[in-house]
Amino acid sequence: MEEREKKRSVVPFGPQHPVLPEPIHLDLVLEDEKVVDVIPSIGFIHRGLEDLVKKRDFNEYVYVAERTCGICSFGHGLGYVEAVEKCMNVEVPIRAKYLRTIWSEMARIHSHLLWAGLMADAFGFENLFYQCWRLREKNLDLVEMTTGGRLIYSVNKVGGVLKDITPDMQKVILNNLSELEAELRDVYKTFMTDYSVQERTRGVGVLTKEQVHDLGCCGPYARASGVARDIRQLGYEAYGELDFEPVVSNDGDNYARCDVRLREVFQSIDLIRQAIAKIPNGELSVPVKGNPDGEAFIRIEQPRGEAIYYVEGNGTKFLNRFRLRTPTFANIPGMCETMKGCSYADIPLLVVTIDPCISCTER
Amino acid sequence: MSAKFTPKETIRVIEKDGLLREVMAMKSRGMRLSQACASYKDGKYELSYSFSDDKTLDYETLRVVCDLADRIPSIHDFYSCASFYENEMRELFGVKIELIEPDYHNKLYRIKAETPFLPEDAKAEQKKQEQEISLSGADSDLDLAQAAADEKLASGKKEEK
Amino acid sequence: MRIAMIILYLVLAPLLGGLLDGLDRRISARMQRRVGPPVLQPFYDVQKLFAKQRIVVTNSQTFLMITYLVLMVFTGCMFYSGADMLMCFFVLSTAGIFLYFAAVVTDSPYSYIGGQRELFQEMCCEPAVLLTGVGFYLLEDTFETAKIVQADRSAIVALPGFFAAFLFILTIKMRKSPFDESTSHHPHQELVKGVTTELGASNLALFQITEWYENILMLSVIALFIINKSPWSIPAAILVVLAAYFLEILIDNTSARMKSGKMLELSWAVTIAAAGVNLLILILVR
């Protein structure tokens, strides 16, 4: 036993490490190249954004909520305004709901393609990484055209949206998405059938359905383990009127997670098409009077998984509490579980595979 | 049209002594711990433990309203993933949650300020209440347990060195 | 003649190596739909590295890196002077050991694990490299490169299996994906930059130059399979070498990084299947 203890070495992984997009620190206990234990720690970029809600007017705070994170920015803004609207019993115009749905799905395409690139980079496939990010650029162009921003959309407000997607824009969106879809099929094929990619993803980091449940994982990470749970099925915004099924895979390994996320991009493209076909004419927003009172929980399916927004008002224009539970927060325990017993070379993949967004996790 | 859900969303206020029992009931019903958070309202903590049913997407929140100096047991025995939430509640709001595993000792977030989300007047109130409790000697068994846990950790660290 | 060859190697190898490296980056960039850096970029990089302030973790590292370079150059000189090929390969392995030492004298875990993987890579390459020497010996009855190039016909005709095995391990030797285990050409790897993590400034420049010498030497072995006494074989050899290099770039851009266990499995399997079978046939024919 003594002998074995000696062979162990602790490799610090992060908070600054080239494969990590954001700061998370892992102390990896290694025996040769096998990981026997992992101690995660976060907390490098906590900004106390939740507390800021006490000092900012609830209308202003939308812009703070949006800046929680760069990738899921739209979702955070959406979750926050939905929670406030629920508190205040505001019914948003139907056109605004459709527009929010379209932008949500664009954010999902963006996030998943970005992730696919990072994943390719994590297993050392530089070319694939560039292809994914090139496709992401096409989607970013659409976002820029419709909102004026590329990452921070800033189109939500309490009571509706600020910008419209005109019929001309809709044509461009449909056209560009078709191009994107065609090219994405090649990328998808590479992820699914390339020998060297499968060598790195198949059977790596397996989580069973039960483990996923016990560890509280969510989103595509859970769906890759066979949990058919997609919060969009709650039918918030316009999702209730669109036709879709959760994308599920049963293997629970890295391969399944690639599969689920990439298929979700196709699903998002389909949802945008459906939404554009059905979008009614009408107002973009309704005027909002008074201040929020009471409390509300809102769940939203962010690209990374289920995000929870909790708002507690006190009748003034400042909220008493805003709470944001991000999907990464829920997925970190799952990540640590998959790392035990894996080889050191798999660590970057296992970190990237939860699609970590530490910035919004720490808020 | 795909399957849509119309889940029940409830918030149920429970006693702090009944927390572990209620959480155990949730666990046995196969609910997933969705989130846990604290908030400070009118001189009291409101702790919300939300559970979600994966099949029906029902959302049930257990709400514990407690005084600033009240000791709250950790629920990590039932939900191992709860420790992150509990560490966060303790660090940001100063909720007295006991025996969290793993315990980050208020260093989950590497910030200098102590309990930054708690207003200044509440911090003073919390100290006052704590002193009263320590004078009356209540909750001593929990204190002892926490002290034992801390000692074990400290001795473990020495051995490592 | 021999002296002339040695001097040519000393001068031209880093130039050609750097140029090929530049072309490599450019072609890779085009495969990834980028513009890519200027072809002379590797030279600019090395120039800049030399101009930087030298800060080392341990002073012995500089000595070890210089030894690594000198041994590598020495191997190349022996090869081009027409000396014993087997000797060349042994000195080449020795050079690799010095890189390993340079990596493990530092305290960095990345560098340390990188060093271990470097040894592992050597182990994967060695059978194919040694068998290549054996193959040439069986065919020409000599280990001396000077005599091998005077053969009546190209060695590849009789040694296709050895050629294939050598081509396979060339990926490992050039540290290209899927086998960029010990260090990768871009630092997005779990080991950051592996063996080269703790190398900086002039030491990193030395590593770069050594790599150029090594690449040229490896490509020269490829050329040795083609060259015979006819002068026409020389342009043919150059073409084959360029094709091999292009193949490496193509493989680099179409595959993910393998894990070390898989690398051992694949490299030995290919070596035994291709070179081994070829060897048996050679022995039977003799």
C-alpha cells in the first residue's frame, strides 16, 4: 500500500490551461496516466451579479442578466424577463413569443457548433475545429443581421422584444440555414464515422441513466444517457405550437454526447423553419405598468441544459432576489464522476463534454 | 404535435426540523434535486430546495423559513450533488449549514468579502442571535459534530504533509 | 565527395526543413480554409526565439538541448557521409534520450509526462527503424548508405513492406496528429506542449532546428528506398519524398489524436504485418 501511495502524483489542471475555455481548477491524482481521484474547484470569476439586482431597476437588470455569459446570453435575458413577466402577470404578444423562440434556437445552433469545435480541438482534430467554427460564423451572421449583435443579442425586454425579424430577413435566414445544414451534414458524418474520432469518444466517460439522475445532470449531457427530458416540452414561448421530440441517445459516452448535440443543431434548424412558417403578425411588446411582487420559478432549456431562474419581488422597482442556476453548475458533479478511472489524455474531453460555462456558473 | 406537459409547480413551506424527512421522501419518490438557493427577506432566511420529476416535469419546491442563527442540516446524504448549492448558500448568505461534504470552507468562490449577499444590518443581527444561542447552549450536539469533522480534516491534512 | 555531402547536409538541412515546415503550415491552413502564415514564418519564429531573453528552469537544460542538437546533426552527417546505417539509427535513439532528459530535469508535470511519452514514442518507432536497416542489409549485403545508393535498382521494389512500415512511423517521428503525443504543434493538448513546455527562447529554437534536421534525415531514409545508380532516380526520390510529406499533412488534418496505448498497438501491428512479412519473403527468396 505504501508503495502505491508513492507512485501517485498530483497534476494541477487549470485554472489557466490551453484546452480550457474558462477557468476551472482540477486537482488530478494520477497513478501513471490513470486518474484515480479528482477535486474540482471553481470561484475564480465570481462577480456577484445576482446581488446587483438589488441596486438596478428591474427593467435595467435585463442587460445585466444578458451579460452573465457570452454564449448563452440570450437565454439568460429570456429567463429573467420570463420570470419577471410571470411575477407581474404580463402576457407577451404572440409575435414576440415566436421571435424569442427563433433567437433561442439561433443561440442553440451557435452554442452547439462552438462546442463541437472545442470538442474537436480537445481530441486534437484541428481541421474539424476550424470547420465547426466556420459554420458557426454563418449563424453569427444571421444573429448580427437580426439583432445587431453577435453574442449579446439585447433584444429582450420585460413585456416583449425590441426588434423584429422582417420577411426579407426571414428569407435570408431560411437560405443561409439551408447552406449551413448541407455543410453540417459532412461535419456530422466526420464526428460519427471517422475512425480516429471514434477511438477517442466511444466508451469514454460513460454515465448511466441512474447516475445522471442521482447526480442531477441536465440538458444534452443527460439526454445522451437516455433521459428524455427537454424543458422546451413545457411549451414556453412558442414551443407549445411547434413540433419536436427530445433528441436522445442511450450510450452515455462522449460519442453519444456528440451525437445528441449535433442532432440538436439539425432540430434547431427545423424549429426555426417551423417558427418562420407559423409566425403571426402583431405587436412586438406590451406596455408594463407597476412593479413586480411575489415570486416565480422559471425553467428554460438553454443550449447547455436546464437553467432555472428565480425572481422574488417586493413591490418596489428593485427585486429582492434573483437566482440563476446554470446547467454547468448541475453538470460538474457528473463530470467529476466520469473522470475517476479514466486516462489523463481523456481529461480535456471530459471537461469539454459537459460544455462548461464557468462564467455563468459563478455569475 | 409532440407531447407537451402541463406540470404542477408548487412551493410548500415546511419546518426546518422536517427538512431531512421531506428530502428523504422526495428521494424515495425518485425526484431529482434541481436546485437549492437561499434568500434573505424581512429578517429571515428563505431556503428553497427544488425538486423535479423527470417524467411529468412537475416542479416541487420545499421552502424552509428560518432565523439567521438557525442550524440547518446538510442534505448531501440523500443528494450528493447538493454540496455545491449548500456551500454557495453558506458562503454568500451565511446560512449555517452543517456538515457539508465536501466542505469548501467558504472558499467555493474565491472572494474576500464574507457573506456578501447578506445586508450589513442582518450580519450584526446574526451575530447577536448566535451569541444568545451559545449562551443558552442549544444545538451543542451539532456543534460537537462539526468540531469533530473539522478536527478529522485537520489531522488528515497533517498526515498528507 | 563525402566531405561535400556533409557540408551540404549541414547547410541545406535546416533551410529545407524550415521551408518544408513553412509549406506544411501553409497547406494545413488551406485545408482548414484559412489563409495561413507566410512560407518563411518558421525562420522568423526561430529568429525571434533567439532574440528573446533566455530564462531557463535549470541550467543543465541548455546543455542537454545542445547535446540533442549535436547528436542529431552528427547522425545526419554520418548518414550522408555514407557510413553504417545501423550506427546512425542507434545514435539517433541516443539523441532522443537527451530530449527526454531535458524534459524531465524540470519540475513541470506536463513536461515530465511528455518526456515519458517521448520514450514511449521511441519504443513504437524503434522496431520499424531497425527492421528498415535489416531490410537494406538483406537486399544489398551492406549497412553502408554509400553502397546502397549505388545499387542496380531501387530498394523499394524488393522492400515495399519496409517502406510502408517506415512511412507509418514517420508520423510518430514528425510528431504529427494522430500521434502527436509527447508534444503537439499547437498547445491545445492535455499536456500543453508536452516535452517542450518548459523550453523557451533559444532552447526552443534549438529544438525547432533539431526537428528540421531530424525531419530531413527521416525523409532522406525515404529517399534511400528510391535512389539507385541511375541519376534519374534522384528527381524521382524528391517527388516521392514530397508526396510522403504531403501524405503526412493530409493525415494530420484528417485525424484526431490517438491515445498512447493505441499508438503502440497500431505501430507494432503495421510494422510486424508489413515489414515482417516482407522480411520473411526476402529470407525465403535468398
